[in-house]
Amino acid sequence: MPLFMSKYTNKVDGKGRVSVPSQFRAALPSGFQKSIVMYQAVNHGAIECCDLLHIEKVNDSLEGFAPYSDEHDEFSLALMSGLTELCFDGNGRIILPQDLMEYAGIMNLATFAGKGKTFQIWEPAAFNRELDIARHKVKEKRDLLKFRLKTTEGTIKDGS
């Protein structure tokens, strides 16, 4: 599956319309290229975006909790109730929901940042600050990054 990579900053018009980078639209799985799902990022003041298949995986992961446990209720309410599916117009644009724009502090410009299987939409200055922090932390913790190798049997093991 293609990955969401790189970063792009696009203008947001007065109606909240913004063009999703064509590279990001092309990275959506076949059959799922008409829309994206977005929600408040869990760890940052940004908008997290993905495809419906990723949301199905998130929903499946909730099955790890007992069905009526506090954890199941908290995670499912916090994650699933805040989802918004947006369809692309003929020009590859979406209309950012006002509540998500306010959450991320987005006004006239939006920075799209690839994160592999997901991407985020940021207010540009906030993104640059967070990118600087992340790069500094990665430099300090670079030895934690391990390659994972798939064996011929399909299992995953750590590699170097």
C-alpha cells in the first residue's frame, strides 16, 4: 500500500475549502479514493486523517477491551464519535469542518504532513514547532528504531 509522505502547505479559502495534495489522494487504497476520514489528533493540536480501512483497524482494536468495560466505552466514545468522513470535490478539495479548524488553529493555510499510514493537517507555524521537537527527540532516541522483517511464513521478527 502506498504511504502518505512529505509535507505540503495549501491555502484554505473563506469557505474552509482546501486542496488535499494529489500525492496523498493517490496514496489512498484502490476503491477508497473518494473520501477521507478525519478527527482530532490524539497527541497533538492537529487533524488526523486516514482512509476507511484504517478506521476499521482502529475499531477492530477496540475489541481488545471487554465490551462493557470503562476502557472500551472511553476509547470507543473518544475515537469513534469524533470521526468525520469528507468526500473530495472534482478538484480534489475538501471542506474542513469548523470545529476541527478551530481545534488545530487553522485559518488561511494548512500544512499536510505525511505519517505513513495516516497524515495530519496542521496550522503551519504549529507544525514547524512540532517538527523541530520531533526531530530533536528522534536524534536522541534513534537507537530505538528497529527494522521489522517478514519471514516467508508471514511472521514478523526484529532485524537490524
